[in-house]
Amino acid sequence: MGLVKLATAFLAAAALGRAVDLDAATAVPGAYIVEYEDDGDTHSFVGGLDGATLRSDLRSKVFNGASIEFADHKKAEKVMTKMKFARGNRIKNVWPVKKYSLPDDIVHATGPLAGPHGFAPESSFLKRQAAADQDEFTPHVMTQVDKLRKAGFTGKGIKVAIVDTGIDWGHPALGGCFGPGCLVSFGEDLVGDNYTGSNIPNGDPDPMDQCNGHGTHVAGIIAAQANNTYGILGGSPDVTLGAYRVFGCQGQVGNDVLIKAYLQAYKAGADIITASIGGAAGWMEEPWAVVVSRIVEEGVVCVLSAGNDGSVGQFYASTASNGRLATSIGSFDNIVTPSIVTTSTFSVANTTAAGTYNFTASSNTPTWSSVNYPLWAVNFDTTDPSNGCAPYPANTPNLTNTIVLVRRGNCTFVEKVQYAVAKGARHVLVYNNIPGPNISPSADVRGALAVAMVPAAQGEEWIKALQAGEKVFVNLPNPETASKSTTNFPNEASGGFLSNYTSWGPTFEMNLKPQFSAPGGSILSTYPRELGSYAVLSGTSMSCPLAASIYALLMNVRGTKDPKTLENLLAATSNPQLWRVGSSAAGKNWLAPAPQQGAGLMQAWDAAYATTHLGVSSLSFNDTDNFIPEKDFTVDNKGAKAVTYTIGHRPAAASYTFPGGNSTTASALPMELAGEFATLAFSPSTFTLPAGAREIVTVKVTPPTGLDAKRLPIYSGFVTVSGSDGSNFSFPYIGAAGSLHDTPVLIDGNAWVARSDDTNRPGRPVPLNTTFTLPPPGHVNDTLYKGRSVLPRIWVTMSFGSILIRGDVVPLSNCSTAALNATTVLGLKTVGQLEDFPSYHNRRGTLGAVDWSGLMADGSYIQPGRYKIVFRALRVNGDPTLASEYDVAESQEFRIQYVSVPMKKKREVKNGEKAVKRGRKKEVEGK
């Protein structure tokens, strides 16, 4: 349902309000995205709005609109409501400007640039990655990119636009220049270093990033150049890159900036646009998602990361990746874990094997330079989990001129270092307690000069030497100036399985998300030179650009750029993988649910050379209310010979959205899976297709029985297509064995009022009839009233997503002025809505705490009196005109009063308010 149509249902009862996510941090106050009707072609109406200025021109072939901002944010809601429904304005849609964050990717390690080239040229890992025809980069091997690279396909002629933090194009592995003829040849900085998401963007033509890093890492995954020095190998190094910088050095990004970046990339002729940005959403009608889908309709592939919220459970895919035609990308863990290390030396005395040897170490501290001391161990037990976790014995020697060797275990690095420092130690080496990569131990302890970690095997080797009476001397160079190298550790725990962090779909419209997945866990790539030049990161931010590279290679091989054709090929040839939870596989050989993995792990070579084409990338049978028992798909034989096809089915585990009992909080990992599967029947189930022929196959589904419908189980699996030529294809399907509409979205008791100044127990509900003394209207941020006022902090927790939430303020005193001005909306007497309501396209979970200053959605302030807040959330697929379609949660009763202001102070306050308004106007106008 369009935003205008949805809001129209409430026009008679209330103003539009600022329609934002309940998390106040996501809204840009007073800022809106406006879409004109098709025949609207100017911004002339903006000048007629009281205090409004043009924030950004968003007119294009695919989206005709603008973002605007009001200097006086309090007037915005009233003005926008009048404008939106006034005749002649030709307005199709109005959305709030929201802010989004970069995904919370994990930075495992960074490597500083040292010497002329950074990484040590003697690194064997780098030599293996030097040439395209020797591609052994494990993410490429996992996805068959290595095969296409060896066949000579490099993405040449394909334009890939990266919407991100910008790119350090001066990095030698990224071409070293910007502009025509360079690897990074087009794009711009749309925001500037100081942009935070809330202030006015101030960009320039150069998309350089030297303060963030995310976009540079993404760029290396796509197109880092092969050489003997750096060891980073892009999946499609001959593409032409575009960089659209939408983040400053800190903060978030407004969705109007994201829309502008996409429109600019589309205008520049990008064949592929990739973005790894967002937060939980679940709705395809958000403005950024709408623009993405329209660009895909114009023939441009748009890949977006699914998000890193896998631990939160189902129905949590990220922002625009929920778009109807957007391609959402999940993450698998790398089969190896690369680690960036400093190569150091040690020597062993009193032994026939005496000599000097190399070893590797990871360190956060730079003061190892010129250290050459003997090792001293707490004990010789290499299995002791408490090694170094207690005060050292009284007879411990002075450890000042030694390096203390201690095993990683069940106490913190800080504790281990503190106990060593207590005996005079200044340098501490921790050896790992498991095989695998080092981490950089963090232990800021007074008296400790340096702390580093070495691999488990190295530590155990030293312990054996010390136990045998040998003396081991260690020399560690300064990590800030030493050459770095990379070491690959086999990832035996999770390699090749889905990453625990990868976000799950589907959308609240039961569209499958993600579409497919690629390696994103522990990926080595480029990083800004100012931040270390190289880094190992994990996240769907890393899998998404690899998917973009795969698309570029497919465009080379198949000679088509059509998004739907390529998506269908990739879905048909991706490999579904087994379910894994915790540190091992589930043990039942169940396939991981499709809402977690999509079609599975992408296989580039198979997609590039498939001669069988399937007409869909997935099927959704929807929920029990909107059940679609039959769906069709096509099979095309594009090969030179006749093929006999057999259609089959491999189910995946059913996944419960809720844990059961009385819980209304969605299940988190490890979610409960069930072994009840859907039954699929195919007509025809086997057939022979001559070369060039097509067959339409009907799929009839019988949902699984024995599942608890109230827990909203999602069943899924894979339709298989096997050919007599040895080919095997599959694509995923999903359905809900329950009703989305009947799933509670808001539970009574999930809304309450706390104190904004309660730092000891934030969110603790206040007693009934607590009185809040607010600052004078419009002066919530004035320090003059600090200590004299406290705001009600209003909490709301959603058990499921809702496209519309009302936040009504209900008067509880019949004789008050407020009560006399109340109106009845959907059967409830209300004086209006809170300033951030109604709220559209809401995710599930705790959506944030609103510190309420008394400001209402229409720009007025609440009268002193006794109130409660009543939240009403529309159920999925509900009718917004019927009160019965809303779930309700009420806060406890509370009282509002305002700080009294003397007459002289009132004049000062009024004058100050005028000055603030003038300042806001100048800021918006860019003066």
C-alpha cells in the first residue's frame, strides 16, 4: 500500500506527523523525500512552503522528486500535511528522510604500510596470489571465480558503481589515480568528511576516503590489481569502478543521499551498483528500496548486503535489499582465516639445533623495537586454561629483563598482564590456546610496554624448549615500521558454512531474501593507506562486492547484462549448504533454511556455462491466509542436443520465528528447526526437450503438518532439475505454515514510560502517576533548565513488523483543556500523536526510546495534565481503517507540567528562540 494511500485513511483524524522509525536516531528532523506525479517537473512548490528549502534535487528518469528541509522543524508536520493533500501540488508520495548506518562488520586485523610496498615480498601467500592464471584466493575457489579468471575473464568493459564510504584510489593496488583511464574512473563525494547524516552534505568531485575504510575494502574485493607485492586479488580486476561517497568520517547517511547516489550511478551508465549499507527493515515500499527496484527494471544489476543481524532471527533482512527486484546477498565463512602478522626472530641456546629462526606475532602495541630478552614461562602445562590467571609465587624472580610467555585461557588479557607486571615484567607474549589465527591482544596495563600474541604451535614449541632447560631469546621489531606478511589458517570450525551473523529473511510480504550468498567471513582486502593499507574484515559487506564481481564476469561470458536472466542462472547453479549451528553441523544433514542462505553458495563457472535456463530464481507460496497452492516455472533447453529432465525436491529444515510458550520475542540463533517438510508435486515431473525447446512445469505444494502455526514456522526447500546430460540445477521456495496477519505485532505491556535521567537502570518503568516537569516548550536543549526538568522516556517493543504504528496521547482528566480538545480516532479519544508518529515500515524488536519534550505531531505542545500513551500497530496485511486490525499497548498513567519561567526570563527565552530560528534557516540555506 502506498504511503499516501495509507495516510489518507487517517487524514480526517490526525495530521501526517513525521513518519519515522521509532528509533529517534534514525530520523532527520524536518526533512522529507517528495515524489512528484509523472507530470510534475519543477520544484516551484517548495518556495511556497513556510520555511522550506530544497535539500537535494532527485529528478531523474526513474524517480521524479526531491528532498526538502524546514528551518523550523516544529512547523514541518503541519506544512507537509497541508502540502501533500492540497490540490494542484501533483505529489505522489512523501517519506521522511531516514538515516542508515554501515553494517557492523568485524575488523579482525589491519596491516600498516611499511617500507616501499607494505607487505613483505618474501611472503609465500602473496606469491601464490600474484597472477590471475594462478588464482588460489579461497573466496574465488569457493565460488568458481578462479576458473573464470583462468579462462581469461576479468570483467573488462563492465562499469561497477560502489555506493559506500568512498575509495582510497591512491592505493597502489587500486590504480593510484582517479578519473578517465584510471581503475576508479567515475563518481563523486556527495557528502564531505564532516557529514554525519543529520547535517547538510558538503561534497566535492573527489570520492577519496582516508578516514573510514569500508569502501576501500569493498573496492579491493572487486578489482584489486594482481602483483607480487600486495597479495590482494580482485574478482574482476578489469572492470571500471565508480565511487559514490555517502558517508563522512563518522556518523550515518540519509536515505535521500543514498537515492541521489543511485540516481547518479545510473545516469553515469553503471552496469552494476553495489552497496553494503543498512539496518533491519523488511518492507519493499521504503523509498530507497523503491528506487533500487526501478533502476533494476531499467536493466542495471543492484546487489545489496543482507545485513549482519543473523543472531536476531527471521524477518530481519536489511533496508533496500528488501526491494522487490533488489538482489540481497548473504555470507558464508571463508575456508581459511587470513591473519596479518609481523615476522620476528628467536634463537635457542644450549642445544645442538642452536640458530636464529623466524616466527610471526600480532600486536596492538608498538614498543617491541630492539627487545632481545630471554623467555620466562609461568608453567610448562600447555593445556592449562588458567595459565597466568593468578598471582605469581613469592619465589618468582624479577621479570624486568625477560619476556613473559603465558597461555591464552579463561581470564582476560588484562588480568594476565597485571600479574606479570606485578613481578616486574614489561613485555608479555601470549600464545594462542587453539590452532588458528592470532588476534591482537588488548591489555592497557600501567607498567607494561608491549603485549603480543603468537600461534599455539609456536608457543608450545617454546614451552618444550624451556622445559628441557634451553634458553630462548626473542627479538620483536616495532610493529609500526616492520614489514607485514599474511598467514592462512585452515578454518576447520566454520569454513564453508553460513556465517552466524548473516541476516535472515523473508520480507513481511513473504518475498525470499537473500537471493544467494558468497564468502564474507574473514576476507583480506585493501584498506586506506592512512589506516594500514590492508585489513581482514567479516560481514555481508564483503560477500556483496564478490557477488558484484561474479555478475561482471557473467556479463563477459554470456554477453548479456539483463538482471533477471543473470539472477535466474545464479540461483539455479548456486549450491545449497547444510545447516550449522554453534561450532559444528547440526548432525541431521538438513539443508539450511532458504531464508538464511537464499539459493546457496554462488557458483560462477556453472552459471556462466549453463545451457539449461530456469524461468524463476525462487518461489513463494505465501502464508496460510494468502496461500498460493500452485505456481509455474519454465525450463528452456539452450543447448545443442535434446535433454531429458527430471524434476524433484529436496526440503530444508523448517524454522520457527518464535520460541513458543508465551514468548512474543522472536527466536535468536540457534533457532529451533523442525523436521516436518512440505510435499511438492510436479506436472510434468519428467520430460524431454529438444534443443531450443521450452517446458512449463507446475508445482503444487502441500504445506507441512505438525507445526505450531502460532509460532509462525517458515518452511522452505529446493526444487531440483536434473538433466540426462549430467547437469543439476535447483532453486529455493518458501512458505509460512501460519498466518502473518494473526501474528501479534504489539503486545500490551510492551509500552511503558521511564525517566530520561535514570542512568542506574535505564528503561525502568516509573510508578503510576509520576509527574514529569518539562522545560518550557521549544527549549528542551537549553542548559538553563538542566536539573530542573526531566523528560518521560517512552519505550516500545515490537514483536513483529508493522507497516503503520500510531502513538496517541490520551487525556485522563475530563475537565482539562486537553480533554476538551480531544477527538475520537478509531474509537479512541486522543489529543493527537507524539511528534514522531505515525511511524511507517517498522521492523520488529525494541525500536528505541523516545525522550518526549511534549511536542506533538502537529507542531503544538501538550497541555499540562494527566495522560497515557496508547500505541496501536497495524497487523501485517491489516486494514488501516478498522480499529480491530491494530494491536494495542498502553503506557502507565503519568502527569505533565512545565518549568515556570519568570516574565523577564520569558522575554530572554523568546528572543533566544528567534535567534535559533534564524541560525537554523542559515544552516539549511548553506549560508
